[in-house]
Amino acid sequence: MSEGEQQVRRDLAGLYRLVAHFGWDDLIFTHISARVPGTQDQFLINPYGYLFEEITASSLVRVGLDGEKADNSPHDVNPAGFTIHSAVHMARHDAQFVIHMHGGAGLGVACQEAGLLPLSQFALLVHGRLAYHDYEGIALDHAERERLVADLGDRDMMLLRNHGTLALGRSAAEAFLNVYWLEKACEAQLLAQSGNAALRLPDVDASRPTRASEATLNKRLWPALQRLLERNYPDYAD
């Protein structure tokens, strides 16, 4: 195993623990994946049947875009997880990490006809970068992959209607921040709507996509998240 793959495994295992830490996991369901460095046709994903809080770097399963395991892992892969993540990795070579969640706030807004409204600062960070994909049932039909990536286009966040959220990143830090912003934006919307009062939209230009600089992510955000992991979940990198 290359040093590059070892690092990606550690980062991916860290993402699983972070999603569990923030309460966005869904038992053994949903998934996070990462492209294997140096390949265009293999990615790492969680072993089916493990809680996110149990995932370690060595337990991740390497699979090809044909669905076959590319290592000697004894674990299986969630078929729905393979459908969604293989679709994104096939079409978006800039997506090194892909996070799919059934988080409460994200799912709540994904069930609303209007989708995400430009209500909060978090929503403005997401606005212009968010795609939508209509619900087609549990993602077991590989034919859905073409429609999913067509809806995704060049965006790096998506609301899966009646289903959940999807976020992409060129790094683990970027993928995490994208899904964090999206979940916080959805949470703010639901809280604002629960007040049963007229909603005020910010009087600002919400048309320009915004993304944190790679330097900020690598020098400030990801090291801070790694310190959280090392304090609370020191076995994640095993």
C-alpha cells in the first residue's frame, strides 16, 4: 500500500468519526468514499455492517467501478452506497472525497418543495453550488447513476429529494466543510420556519458561489479537526 493511500485511509476514517461525532450518522447506513490515489477507477468505502464510530483506516474496503473488491478485505459493501459513490467518482475526477448523509436537517429541507432558501449566512455560502436530484427509491438501480451525475453537474453539494445530502471535496477538509455548511444551512432554515413568523431574506447578492481557500482548510480547519479526533477517537487511524 502506497503512502498516499495510507494517508487517504486515515483522512477517510477521520471523516467517518467526525460525522458520527456531530450526530449525522444513520446506524450502519449512508457512506463516505475517497478515490484511491493514482487511480481513476478505484475508491475506498466503509465495510457494510459497521457503525461510523467503529471505522478505522485499515477496515476500509477498496472497490473498483465495476463493484468488485480490489483488495482482500473480508467485508462487503453496501450496494446502494456503491451506486451513489461510483456514479460520482466516475463522472467527477475532481471529487477526491464524497460524503452522503441522511442527517435530520438536510433530510427535512430535502423534503420541502422549495428546497434550500437563501435565509442564513450558511445558506448564502451554499447558494449557487447546490444541485437537486429527485427520489427514485433506494439506490440499487445502476441506471440511476447517469441521471444523478447529470443533475449534479459541476456543483459540489446536492440535496437528494426525500433522501438526504451529498457533498464533494478535493480534500477531506473541503468535503467536510461543504457538508457542514449544507447541514447548518438546512438546520437554520427549519429553525426559522418553526417560529411561525414572516421570514426575512438577506438583501445581498447570493448569486456568487463561495468556497473556503485551500490554504485555510489545510492550515487551520483540518488540523483542528484532527486534534478533535486524536482527543476523542485515537484509534481512527489504526
